[in-house]
Amino acid sequence: MSDVQGSPPPISDDAGTDPAAPAPGPIPGPGVDDPWLPGWLVRRPLTAGWAWTGFWAALIVADDVFDYAGWAWSVLVGMAALPTVLATVALLHATPRRHLKRRKDSVLGHFFVRFLALTAAFLVWGVSVVISASISTTIQSLVGASEREVTAVGFNLLLAAVPLVVSVLWLAFIVRCAWFLRRLRGWKQDPASSLVPEKFLRRRPRFRRVVVGLAHPGLLLVAGLGTSVLALVLGAVELTLNVLT
């Protein structure tokens, strides 16, 4: 009698479990240490980025002096901007746009940025109209009144202008990315307080430090804008030579 009233009912090993419930997943392990990353790169990622850009910039100057293969400059300028562009793409891809809504700009800043954008758009439109009229007059003076020849030269110029347009769009993309990087992580090499998402490479702290350090707005502007400006200048020279010949 005492056993029935005084002792609790035996607990089965299967009590409280649902046979249809899935098995619990594995517990996440510790973070990845990334031992392949050099210590100096982890400590000074931004300094390493500037050194990388400066090295390839020196090769670009040497290419211009010694006149290597015609396509060598494109490889050099691409390599100069590669680390910071890859780090920027990775960081911005992992950052939702709503993540930056917590920093509210002033009304004056909002409208002033829009004013500058509209002014720049108007200037670009005006320059394009003037250039179009000038090109049209030049073509007619070179090839005469033949409609077929004028159309052929016009299409050739359009194809030649594609790299220039792509370079200008790339320029705008770099500026926009640098703008968001400034708001996201600031100008310091290792920002103590930033809006970088906590989940971004959370289990890989060393790799996170390198990526955030390379995704620097100043480094992106120098490497990315330098690439775009150089491509724009060289493309403009080549287009001018093609038109004159």
C-alpha cells in the first residue's frame, strides 16, 4: 500500500517524446580559426589593401612606359581593385537594406543629395546632346551624304562607345557602394562600433576582420575609381583614333 501511495510512477525512457518529431540537429561547433590567413593580414587588412593597390598601380605605370601587350592594362587595373571589390560585394550582399534604416539622415541631407543627382543627370544629358550633334556633323562631313555609310559609321561608333558607357556605370556603382560602406562601417581600419551585421562571418572572426578591413570606402574609391577613370581615358583615346582614321 505504501508503495502505491508514496512512490511516484516510474518514468519511461520514451516518456515525453513524440515518435513523429524529428531528431534534434547537431550542436554548432566552434568557429573556424582560418589558420591560412597570415597574422599581418589579420592585424592590418587595410594597410595590406593599400600596399596591394600601390603595387599594381606601379605596374600600370610601368606598362604605360614600356608599352607591354595591349590588353595588359585591363588585367592590371582589374587586379588592383579585385580585393576591395570582392570584400565590398560580400559585405553588402550580406547586409539587408533595412539594416541601414536605423541611421536616419536629415531632411536637408536627403534633398541635397537628390538635388546633386538631378543636377548631374541634367549635365550628362546636355553633354550627350552636344556630343551627338557634333558626331553627326563630323560623320556627314567625312563620309558625305550617303545614308548607308552614315548609318554604318554610326553603328560602329555605338559599338565603340559601349566600353565607355560601361565604365561610367561602373563609376557610379563604385561611388554608390562607397557611400553605403561609409554608413555601414565608417572610415577606420577596424571599426569598434559599426552597423556590420553580427551574423556576417560570425564563426570566422579572423576572416571577418580581413573582409571588413578591405571593404573600406576610401580604398574602394581609389582602386575602383582609378580603374574606371583609366578605362575611360584609354577608351576615349582609342575611340578618337578610330574616328579620325
